[in-house]
Amino acid sequence: MVYRVPHLINMKLIARHILQRRGYLIDLFERSPTLVREIVEFVETILQSWAMRKSDSFTMLDWESVKVAKLKKLFENATTVSRWHRIFFNKVRNADINSLADIARLPISTRRYLKNNPIRDQISQIRIPYAIKTSTSGSTAEPLAFYYDGRMIPLTKMDILNEFIYFGSKSMPRCFVIGLGTHLWLDSIGFRVSSIQLEQRSERKRILYPFLETQNPRALITTTSLMLRFAKLLKDDGFAFGFDYMKYVGEPMSAINRNALELQFGAKIFTTYASREVPLIGIQCSKRFFHITPWVSHIEILDESGKPVNDNAEGRIVITYFENYVMPFIRYDIGDRGIIHSEPCPCGRKTKTITFTGRAGGSIETPSGKSVMLLAISSAIAKNFHDTIARFQLEQTAPEKLIFRFVPSARYTPAADKQLIQTLSSLLYNEIACELDRVPVILPNAEGKTPIFIKSF
């Protein structure tokens, strides 16, 4: 007689259990010596990679069980160690959270709300030894100071492997990183140069090019601005190099730029959707669709009243991030809008896809309190100066002063200055004095980004 073991079912249950307890070994040994922690991280990476491969057969119920287990652990941690969270969640107990639908009982937090409450009240006192202070980039003109959890670093490194596999790689390639100094999880995955080093020709000749020639990294990770800058500097220096994969973060990339970069480097270019608070929200597959990441977070799409919208409808993106126990983000409105789709992805994976339709806000406030949407300004520039301005940046240096920094195209003439000032002044209700600053190039900031708006007062 032959006994058949339900192999697939057993393996799926084991994989589900591993993903539910993601980071368990790292948490267990986080006080151990460095060598022990490195071994544990290696073992955890193997387990998580295996579970992620098996998760391709997960149903929606499988993923819900993973998310509910992780949500309950996060919620219990938040309400046990933080009186602020107990008050904020208005006496909802961990026992009340038994399904994803129960999350609607919790209030929604926003960046502005968190900023208006003392940060010391929002963090876990028992995890202070693992707290890493950071902040959002400020590109939305509303920066938020907050804390990472040290456990996030090895877990996010594991997700970088998932990102490459989702996009078609068989394994983790040798990486080269430009900038992104605040992305601590990139410290040990490859060779890194700063944006300052990139700009110095002597450093490129002494460090960068010898590394590329001898180590032959197969993947580049950087921002869009730094990727474009790197490509230009290579051409200027007469140095040619190719990658298999190039990942850009932090900024959008136009199809024109992507095609040009893929042609120059012979690489496949992809990205992920993330925020500083949540390092992975959407992961891009080989068909260039973004998939939700249920092993990392739970995403809700809500209308303006906070009610869930149906699939294929646009709404506010509200996220619960499972991996930060120091300063939990539970039902956090990240300020973006998006759509979760019902139709299956042509890549074959069963996780739903998501489209990010843009930021919900972004504005300049005039001295009298009027709000001018950045979208209105960028639309006016695109409509009236698309053939004369190659790139621009706004910097508000005082409530009544704005610098319009721009790279003129070959067709730009000084005669356009008057029209440009009039356009900007009109949009700003004639309350803010506008100054033009013509520059040959707008360099990325220290974080490798080129924000459209800077508030510097």
C-alpha cells in the first residue's frame, strides 16, 4: 500500500507560518554578538526566500491569515508599551482584532496629526535601544521626524532580494549603489558612493571606475536624478559600462529617460513604490505592474469619509506597516492616492496589483493663508513654457518670497522672463515675490532627489 502525503498543502501551511512569524529569529537573537546575528540573518533569509516562492500559490484567505497574525502582534506591541497608542485607539483591544475588517474600528493617523503630538509618546520605550531616528525627505514640504526599528534593516534587505526576483532575476545580483545614505539596509548589499563622490572626476577615476572594471556589479540602485547624472558623467568621461538591472527610487522616471538609459546600459530598469515611513509598498513585476506586498503591510483604499472603496476605484492610500515596533504606523494615511485592481496580473502572481495615481496634496501657502497647488503651477509651466524650460524647481525662502530655479532649453530667450514672472505672480495671487534663477543644471540634493518644491524657512 502506498501512502500519499499532501505535500503541497503541508508546504503551503509551513510557508504561511514562516511569513506570519517573519523576523522571529532576528527578534530572538537581536541582543547577540554580531557574528551570531549575521548567521541568524542568513538563516532567516533562506527561510523567507523559500516561503516567498511557495506564496505564489497562496489564496486571498492565506494572505489574510498572514496579515491578521502580523497585525495582532503589531497592535499588541503598540498598545502594551505605549499609553499614547492605547488612548489613540480608544480602548480597542487586541482580542477585538480577528479579521482585516476589524481594522476599520481603529482611527486613521496622518503625518500632520503625528507631528502635532510629542514623538516621545509615540515610541516603544522598551525598544529604544533599537530605535534609529530619521525623517521624511521633506519633498512634500511637510517633513516628519520618526524612528525606524533596527529589525527593519535585515528584513528590508530581504525584500530587496524579493524585488529582483519579482522583476525576473534568479538571485540577488552584485549591487552598486549611488547615494541613498538614509537607506541603511543598502549599507551591506553592495559598493556605495555618495552623490558628492560622483560629482568629483578625480574620485570617479580613482575609486568608481576601477571598482566597476574589477568587480563587475550587475545591478545599480539609486534615484532617478542620480541615475541620469551618472549616465551623463560616464559619457563625458568616455567610460562605458553595462548592468543587467537598474533600480530607481524616490522619484518618477519618464518613458523617454527609461528608454535612453536602457539603451545606454543594456539593462532592464524597474522601481518599487515606497515611502520613507514604509520602505516597500508596491513591488514591480516583469510585466511592469505593481503588486501589493501583504507580507510587509496591509493597504486600504478609502474615500474622503474614510470608507473603503471597491476594487478599481481611486481613493486615499492608508497603510498598516507590520515591521516597525519602535514607532508603529497603523492605519497611516501616507498622503498618496491609488487604485487596487481586481483583474489578475499577466505575470501569473495572485497578489493584487495597485496603481499609484499621485499625491493627495502639495501646495504653497501665501501670506494671507491661500493655498496654491503645486499641480496648478507645474501644469501652467507645462502648458506655456514646455518648449523653453527643460526643468524647474520652486524654493520658497520666506512667506513672501519664491525662487523659480530653471534650466532653459535652447529655445529660451530672456524675453520670456516677463511672461514667466507674470504667470507665477498670477498663480500666487500677487502675494509672493518671484525671483528667476537660470542655472545650467539642477543637481540632486544630499538624498539623491530633485524635489519640485523646497520650503527653506
